[in-house]
Amino acid sequence: MKDFMFFFRGPEDLQLVRLNRSVVLAQMGRIRDAIDAILDIQGLDGLLENHYIYNAVLGSLYGGAGDIKEARQLLEKAYDLTSSLAEKKGYSKK
């Protein structure tokens, strides 16, 4: 495990690993666990404020869990944060 950790530059890398883990949990049908995994990420408030991908994934998960209000709020924030027209188009459809 120590050798594996060598590849991580800092906390932001571990945050992405945790985000990816949540995606895997969701694909396994464990949506609530996936949401909890993201909510447990250290520094999440700052990530949600500055990085669209955390809003996008969490919003999609909330949508899958049936919490449309929370999903909409997060996906709108993701839309505002991204500069990618393709991403914006995808969020508009959700």
C-alpha cells in the first residue's frame, strides 16, 4: 500500500479516488453508500464550491436516489462551474 500511495501528490488525489469509489458503489446499486462516500470527503465544501465534477456526480446520485430538489441544485452548480459546452449540454438534459 505504501508504494501505491507514492503516486498520490496530495489530498486532491485522494479526494478523486474517493469520488471514483462512489461511482463504483453507485454502479453496484449502492446509491446511498455512494452519496455517503462523497459526503465523507475531506474538504468537500471547497470542492463543491470550485470543482464542477463533485457537484455533477453528487447531483446525479441524488437524482438516482429520488431527491430531485437536491439533484437539481447540485447539477445547476456543476453547470455554472464548467466551461465545457458538452458538459453544459448534458446537465441541461438532466
